[in-house]
Amino acid sequence: MNTLPPMSTETGKFHVVDEAITQISSNHVQIADEAVGRAPSNAGGIYAAKRRQSVTEKEIGYDDGDERDLKKKQVRHSYASLAYQSIGVIYGDIGTSPLYVYSSTFSSEPSHDDLFGALSLIIWTLTLMVSVKYILIVLRADDEGEGGTFAVYSLLSRYANIVRRDPREERSIKIERVRTSDLKMGSKAARSILERSGLLKLLLKIVGVLGVSLVMSDGVLTPAQSVLGAIQGLQVVQPNITKSTIVGSTCGILILLFLIQPLGTSKIGTLFAPIVIIWLSFNLGFGIYNLVHFDHTVLKAFSPYYAGDYMVRNKTEGWRSLGGILLAFTGVEALFADLGAFTRSLVVAILASIVASQTMITATFQLLSQIIKLSYFPQIKVKHTSKVFHGQIYIPWVNWLLMIGTICVTAAYSNTTKLGEAYGVCVILVTFITTSLVSLVALIIWRLPILIVLAGFLVFGLLDGVYLSSALTKVPDGAWFTLCLAVLLSSIFVLWRYGKENQWRAEGEDRVTPSHLLTERHTEQERECSIPILRLTPALGGAPVSRLRGIGVFFDKTGSPNGTPTVFVHFLQKFQAAPAVVVFFHIRPLSCPMVAPEDRFSVSRCFPLAGPGMALQNIYRVTIRHGYADDIMTGNLGLLIYENLRDFIIREGVEPGSAPLETSSDESASSSITPPTHAAAAFVPNDHRAQQTVVRESLANLQAAYEDQVVHIVGKEQMRITEARNARGWARRLALAMFLWLRSNTGSKVANMNLDVEKLVEVGYVKVI
């Protein structure tokens, strides 16, 4: 878009502006219709036509939000490709469990009856845990397509007030709280208790984070267990293979697996799907062949009698063996977590074991991205690997740490028997956590009768509890490793969240509306002057605010439609000055690959138009929405902002009957604006001539400011911790010190925006937490 020609005089300014308006005035109805047809929105902006509420600001409080900002569940029109990929990523783990279940269950050769009993337990556990519990129930408790225990916690937080939201993310989260009158007695009581009890809120938070940590801890063991178990199978045909050869081959395959992760879930899933299909086909074919030629009586294991008989005969040893049998369904929690993304036989077994490792790697990426979104971990680089399936991601930093972890575990344990002792405890603990959280979902969100929910919890909770009690016997033999790793990860997640909540509380002190910050009150002498005088409000001293040349772009990290960027507040306090045109600029990332051009920009005024000659009318709010595949910083950012501001002002002047020149009752009631007498008397909101005068003046001021300079102003926040007075204070100070250390070692978003250093100003300020 070409800029307007330079102007030398005030007359020249208005002449050029008249020319710009004349060029579009003949078809202004067509432009208005086009704006209406593009994307009507709730929060307004340049493309909003049905509700022009964005042109003025409401007081800080609950805001309806903009539908364009909300995270939406992806609507998929074709599931064939996704289903094919899921075979290669998700079902490899469950499909390869026979590689190590029996070797982990029996330390010596089992009897024929014990084989029948163990097989019966495997069949019925898979039926109840996988088919009934997860497929029919748990997978329905997704959070806008995301799965995993933390997604269930996030889902609960949208229906119950149990969590403090990140100010940057709260506008993208759809709150769907059910009316109290619509809840049954049990559901109403459960929600009320959760919302009122600080202890229960903390417990839910820890449980949700612990579920993520447990799955990630098992993610270190799964690749080692799967690949090592398959490689050890070569000893059947070649007993002379040494232990070092097995461990070295396993490590080499694991390194190769992690090296191909940057290809993305779609390509890896497509590559691995044929391997899983061949593996499962071999299992089916060999199974039928063995049934026909050897022992078809094995089908009796489908009777639950043999499972019960096994437990009765073996008593304590049978209970202990459940810790090995649970390995048959270790991939079930990864199946839920991956919801957001989605001889010759020995060779196939090795390839299939690699696929099983992919399941946990993908689950780790998905789960970590969830906790990052809810501010339980620093913002790290996350790459989206598909423009078709939005939830498929790759996290380089996590990938290389997992690779190092699995190689160390493989070298340390060296065989599946030792690994089996450490494996499985985390998964069964996660399934118990999932049962508990989904029970709350059924009660509060699905609004099922409390007796039905209680019955389901007892059935699946007891099943989880029996396996969990058996698995806990492995803790001294190796399971302590994964539990300690899970506790360490949980501590980091909770620590980061605790620090962020303290940071939000401190930053909230500066969160005020622009009308509580600036005013245009005039003294008797100033009223005789035609130049408007901008002042701080009486609460801030009422001092006059000097005007600087150019456009000042103040970066707003929260993007609140009612607040003021913290950096602008401190800029005013330090300099008692403001640029000729002030822009509160916010970048809002969305969880989609690309944002349509008509939905990308929102422009609004921070003050209502009150007539010509008003300085406050040159304060704007600009929001840029972008998808993960959009390149938003191409070209000149200053020019981009200028062009959108100019389009917005022109549309204000040509859209008939629009509300830009009407004062919001909320704003006018609370604002301390008193316009100059001469301007107020001459201005009539519905007067077309006055409206055109305001538009011409706004365009002239904007162009003059742009020709002077465009300066990007960002905040440089430093945090200090309050002094400790007791033991609790010292513990708090230590936790916050660790948080600040983590924070100081994470990158800044603004630092990655490649802004011109010559046009960048940093305003430093201190926050006490």
C-alpha cells in the first residue's frame, strides 16, 4: 500500500486527506458491506460491523472476548489419512507389549495353568482398561481435541473456578461454566467444594502436573524397554551375541529414532504405519497357525474363570505378578495423550519396537506443550510439523534430552528384566489419576448422577488400585528411578507456576484503564490555545504531558482490551511525555497454521471521539493475530501499523450510522475527560460535516507522525523478592529465587522479533514479588 504524499502545511494535510476520502466516498457503501461480509466479531476492530464496541473501551472486568481469539477444536473432514498415521504412532506401543510382558511376569518357566491364567488376566485387563475405560469413556474427556491427564485438568478449569489464568492466555480460553441451577445436587456440591477449598485446588494442580511428569518419566524408559526387548530376541537364533553388542545396537537404533523426529508426526506415522500393520498381521497369522496346529484350547483364556483361578492358586505371588502383566497396557495413557496429535519376524519385531518408542516420544511432546500453554513451564521453541493437523508438534530441546536419557538408561539397565522392574509403575499411577479426574468431569461437566459416577469410580479405581499396589513392590528394585524423575519434573513445573502467579499479581498493580491515566482537563489559559493539552489524571498528580514527535508503538504482552500496557504507565511516570500518536501493540498467536488476512488485524480507539482538536483521539490499540505458519515480522512493522491505522480511520468516516463517534455510556461515566469548550460546542456526533473534520484531522496527525519517526517501546522488567521475616518467608524467597534464575535463562519473545535496534527503546522498571 502506497503512503500518502508529504505535507508541508496544515492546509496541505487536509487537502491530501480530502483527496483520500474522496477516492472512496463514492463507493463507501460497498466498502461497508464488504466489511460486514468479512468477519463480524464480538470484540470489534477494523473488520467488525455488527458491534462497533471496540472503538471505545469498557472498564476493566469481564470481557466477552473475540471469537477469533478462542482456541477451537479442529474440524477434520477426512479421517482416513489421520487413522493411517495413528497406526504408526499410537498403536505400536500396545501392539508390541507381547515382546516383554511374559519375560517381566515370570522369572522362571511357568506351568501350563499359569500361562492360561496370565493370558486370561491380560485379555480381561485389556478389555476393561483399554476398550471400556479409555476408548469408551476417557477419550471423551478431551479439552478441545487435546488429551492426557493435564488436558482433563484444563477441561475442569473451564467449567469450575479452580485456577488463576495467565493474562496473556485468558482471552483465548472459552469458559463454559454451567449454571448452578442446571446442576444436580451432587454435581453442585462437588463444584462448590472444589471452588471454595484452597487445599483441593492445590491438590488438583499437583495431581494434574504429576500425571504429566509420570508419563514423561516413562517416556525415558519406553524406547529403551521396547528396542532392547526386540534386540534381545536375536539371542534366540544367535545365542553367541554378546551383551555389549545388544546394548550397542539398541543405542544405535535409538539415536537414529531421535534423529528423524524433526520430520514430524505425519511423515513418521506414515513411515511407521506399514511396519505396525505387518507386525500385527504376523501376530494374527502366527496366532491362527498355532491355534490350528498346536493348542486351540488356549481360547479358554477368554473365560474370566482362569484369571480368578490364577490369583487364587498363586495368592501373594499371583498378586506380585500383576506388576508384570500391567505392561500389556502401558501404551494406553500414551494413546490418550497422543489424541491431540493422533528370523523375518524378528526383523519386523525390531521395527515394531521402534514404533512403540515413537508413541511415548510423541506423547511427551504433546504433554509438554499443554503445560507450557498453561504457564507451568518456560516458553521454549515448539515447531508445528503439519499445516493439516494442527496438534502435531516437535520440541527440539525435549527430543535431545530424551535421547540422552534413554541411552543412559539402556546402558545402565542393559536388559529388559531389570528395566521391567523400573517400568510400569508410572503408567498405572497415571491411569489411577485419570480415573479420578474423569470422575470429576463426569460429575461437573457431563452432569451424570452421583451414584453412577461413584459406581464407575469404584470399579475402575479398584482395578487400578490392585495393579498399583502390585507395581509399588517394584520401587526398591528400580521403580524409584522413574518416581524420583517424576517428582523432580513436577517440582519444576509447580515452581514455575508459583513464580508466574506471583509475577501476575505484581504486574496487576499497574493494570488500569487509559481513562484512569490520562485526561484533557484544561485551565482557563489553556482553553484560549487551539493546541489540546494532555494531562495525567488528578489521582496521578494532574501534571501536563508533553507531546513527542512520531508514532510510539508500546508493546502490550497481555493484550487486554481494557487495560494499559505496563511499559506505557512507566513511560508516563518517568518522562511525563507521550508520542503524538500512541499505539498499544499486541501480538496474539493462535493454534492454527494461518490466519485469514481479514481476521489478522484488530484496530480500536482507547478513548471515544469527542470532537475535533482532542489529543486523546490519537491513542489506538492494534492487535495482530497470527498462526504458527505465518511470518508476521516481514517488511516494515511501522509501515504495517500505519496502514492499518489509516484504513481504520477512513472506515470510521465513510461507514454510515457506525458508532465510532458515539460515546460509550460506560466510558463516559467513568472517564475524566472534559473536552475544550470550543470543541464541544462545535461538535455534534451525528453531524456528517463534523465527522469528516475529525477524520481529516486524525489522518493528518497520523501521517505527520509517521513521517517524523516510528519508535518501538518495550518494557524491561526486573523482579525483586520481598525480605523474609520467618521460616515460611525464607522458603518462599528460596522458591522465587529459583524461579527468577529459570526466568533469566529463558529467551524473550521481543528479542526474537528482529526489530530495528535504532528504533527500539527499552523502559526499565522493577516489580516486587
